[in-house]
Amino acid sequence: MTKDEAKQLADQALQELHSDLKAGRSETLLRYLDAMSRFHSYSWNNSLLILLQMPTASHVAGYRKWLELGRHVRQGEKGIGIMAPMVYRKKSASDEQATGDKDQRRILGFRIVHVFDVSQTEGADLPELSSLRGDVGHLLPSLEERVRNCGIRLVTETLAPGVKGVSRKGEIAISDSLSGAERLAVLAHEVAHEWMHDETQRADLNRTVRETEAEAVAYVVCRSLGIDCSSRSADYIQLYNGTEATLTASLERIQRTAARMIGLLSATSTMPSDESLVA
């Protein structure tokens, strides 16, 4: 696959998604959100490319990364093409004095690299692939602690009927009627508001789009943790806001925010990020 082919594939998929949402259908977007939950360390664009080339993929890595993990790619397997940044590093005495940085990094462009799904490999078992999954009773206090460490105050209180959580910019209130998976999902939703929707975003986006973005983040986070979130409903059609550009911006915000939140629950990651693919 070439860069042009990858771009054409992603653009076509986005156009189809845009048309589906405009026509009142959300199924395609749910598939894309599911892909985000599986490939949260990758950019939105690369998550989409992986999904389009291998819809059944669950865990992907480059050839050498699989060798490091004790597995090898089976002979004859076809790689999944994704975009990796070409990073230029520059060091000089004058630059260091001017910027205070010893290592300046600039992205000069992107190139195609190939990754492989775990189903295309053989070798040692990888129990760490499910390290983020676990009982809600363990995950919830872990997420709460890490959110507090980010400087957000968490309180439990009686909220108005029908209100499950509130983001107050620096403080999150969760209804005292919630427990377990529902409390975790509401917490993820409100943390998404804290991180995604500053005053500028609140002015630029209508409330429906903001709420849908936050609920999409909660969906991705819950799915990545193996938590059944099918009972929570959100009208993902409302991410449609007139243009493909605004839809893409929403998807990128959702991807970044969900990845950041999932990262809070994973001190170390055995799976590579986009940048680690650069040779």
C-alpha cells in the first residue's frame, strides 16, 4: 500500500461515515469506536486503516516488536499498512542555547509501515494483552485515584433527578445512586468533559455535540476495559455537525481523550504506539 492509497482508503471511509450519519444511521460509527477501543495507542487515522484492512484485528504490532514479545509473524502473512511519522532529530550548540533543548524533533512527513495482528503470529502466550481488563471493583478505584492525581476533585452527592454526573471544571460530582460499571462509565464521561471541552470548545460546539463526544469517550474506555456498556444509550448520529471536517475533528478528540484515560489505567504498555514503529 502506498501513502496515496492509504489516504484514499481513509477518505472514502470518512465520506461513507459522514453519509451514514447524515442519513440517520450510527452503526458504522459504532464499529469505528470499537476499533478505537482496540487500538487506543494509535492515531484515529491508523485505527481506521487497521479496521478497514482487517476488521477482525485485535492486537497489532510491527514485525520486530512481535519478535521482542516472543512471537513471530507466520510466513506469507500480509501486513496491515499504516502511516508512521518520519522524525528528524537535530542537535547543535546554537540550537541548544536558543531553545534549551538538546534534541529537537520535527516531523517531516509520513511513510507506510506494516503491522501484523496477533492472529498472524505464533509463539509465546501473551497474558499481558488483557492486562487492562478486570473486575469493575478494581478498575473503578484505580481510575478515581488517577483522576485525583490529575488535579480533579471527585465528590459523591445527591444530584437532580436524571442527572448522573456533573463536570464543574476542576471538580466532578457523581450521583450517590450509582455503583459499579455505571459509575465508571459516568466518571469517564465527565472526565472527558474536563479534558475536551474548555471555554473555546464550549463556545464552538453545541451542547449536543459535546455530550455525544463525551459519551463516545466513555463507550471507548469501557469497551477497552472489557466492560459491557451496551445498556448505555447515546445518539451517535449527533456527532454529525454539517461537514466532514467537523466530524473528523470530533473523532480525533475522542481518540486522544480515550487513549489518555486508558493510559491512566496502564502504567506500562506492551503494545507499540505509532511513534515506536519508526525505525
